[in-house]
Amino acid sequence: MADPIEALDALLREAVEAHVFPAAAAEAGNAAGVLWSAAAGAHSFDPYAPAATRDTIFDLASLTKVVATTTLAMRAVDDGRLTLDDSVGSWLREWRGDDRAGVTVGDLLTHSSGLAAYLPFFRDYTGREEFEHAICTLPLEYAPRTQSTYSDLGFILLGFILEDAASRSSAGLPGTFDPAASLSGQFQRAASFVTTEPLAFNPPRKWRTRTAPTEVDRWRGRLLTGEVHDENAWALGGAAGHAGLFGTAAACGAFARAVLRTLAGERILANPDTLRHFIRRSSVPGSSRALGWDTMLPASSCGTRMSPTAIGHTGFTGTSLWIDWERDFYVVLLSNRVHPSRENDLIRQFRPRFHDAVVTAFLP
């Protein structure tokens, strides 16, 4: 019988050979530690490109939404600086109109605010003030809470709200903005309790040689290495509520273990009851979304073998994190499938196959 670990390593190598991605790093484990880790390929398809290793750093793309933004939202709730029932309009003065008056912070987290999924605002706007005005005055696409449309725009607003919440005084009054209240500043403090592995917004230049490049970006006119792939996040300075985080598979694994340990009762990421509330699937019709997190469906990227209560998220650059918390198990898959072009979508077929293989290997 074939060794299941060798089979997983071979599966990653086969994906590289099939040009699913040039580079990948993966990890599986439980609350106690790492059960398996591997890397395959090279930073690019260039024959002289550096080999991918377990220390390769990837643009995590929308994993930012759960690793950073959702975590900071939980902490703000626990600290009493924010509630899920707060209206968006109570935080952002340009969020006005009868169609959106009842939209809450919780609706942004469950992607049920009525906002569009995405618009290329980077073509016309830069910085928070311009983005906030553009999103807040955008017509809603549907009545809030009647459906769920995965929305980068909603998470951009969440990032702004979290910065404002961190800047408020203990009396709840607006304070002078402190750089430590920025999304990246808040996250670095939170991450320091979880991992010493590379995990940051706007990574330092010294990380570049370890970082897998993403796309040859026509808008910026260069190959992106260590620079956020998402154009809207770039126009917001590289750190935004929806994207911007860079890290290793080991860093994502450390975060997953923190999730498992928090759910088991330790106060690491947040109050355990708060996290349990955040991972509960919402009541929005037809939605698989929880607060920030996605949940398992038969057609999910996590395949078919995780528990129905499994939580996870994917990232556009070719990243994913899935946590089967009922069985104390997680799987990280990081890649740069957008190199050299985002037109490559072979990872859609690979992800479910990969996750099924990992679950079969460790949870037969």
C-alpha cells in the first residue's frame, strides 16, 4: 500500500507539473501541532527560479478577511468597542439612505449588506477618504439580509470601522488617530500572541527573496513580488480589510491551531464564546456564510470529507485555510496560481481533490 504522506507530496508535485501553480506550500495539523508539511515547485516557471520551501512567503489575498479582519472584529466586540448590531451609518457618516439604514456590522461580516462583490475603484480612487465615499454612496444591489453576495467592498468598510473603533477613547469618544490603531498595527499586536512566523501587511523588503511572485500586473507595469496583488488593496496602501496579508504556511497553521485552542476554551484569539458565535452559519437565505468565515458545503473548495461544521476561506492568489474543528484538524494550502496570469483557474479542480486526499490520509 502506498504511503499516504508520500502520496500527498506527489500530489503537490503533479499539480506543479500540470501548471496548476508554480509554487505551493501546505500544512496539516491539529491543536497540538503539525502532522504534515510540504512544499513543491519553484517561485515561477522559470527554470532558474528559487525552489519553493516551507519558508516561502505567499500573498494570502482574501485569507486576510478571516486571519486579520474577522479576528480584529472579535477582539473589538470582546473589548466593548464594537457590537455586531451597530449600524454601519453610526460609524461611517456617508452611509446614508433608507435602503441601507438598517445595515449592521454583522451584515458586512456575513456578506449580506446589499453591496456589490467588487468594483475596480483603484482606477479612479486612492486612500481611505476616496474609497469610503465611493463605497458608501454606491447603490445597493439587493435588499440587505435577503441574500449573501461575497463582497470585498463590505470588508473594505469593515477595515475602516475597525480602525475607528481602535481610535476611540475608553469613554467611546473619537480620539486622535494613532498609527497603532491602523489595521496593520492592530493585527501585528494580535499576531504576536499567535506566531513568530512571517505574517504581516506590507512585508519588509528583506522578505522579498523568500516571497513567491504573483502576477505580471499590466496596471502597475511590473511583476509583483512582496507587493499586494489586489489592486484595490494596493490603492489603499497595501493594508485593507479584504486583502493585503502575506505569510507562510507555518504562520497560517499557527493561526489555525489558535482557532482550535480558542474553540476548546483558551482565550487566545478572542473569548471562546465569541469565536463560537462567529463560526455559526448565518440565517441569511441560501448562504453558507458565518461571520467572516465560510462553512462547508458539498461543493466547497475543502472537498467532501470534512465535517459539515468545518469553517474556512480561500484567497484569489491560490490560497486556502480549512478547519474541521469538530475533529481537531486543519489544512493550509498556499500557492501563487496567478503567476504569471490570473487567467489560470486550474486550482478550482485541484483544491477539492487535495483536501479530500489530506483528510483521507489523516482522518480515515
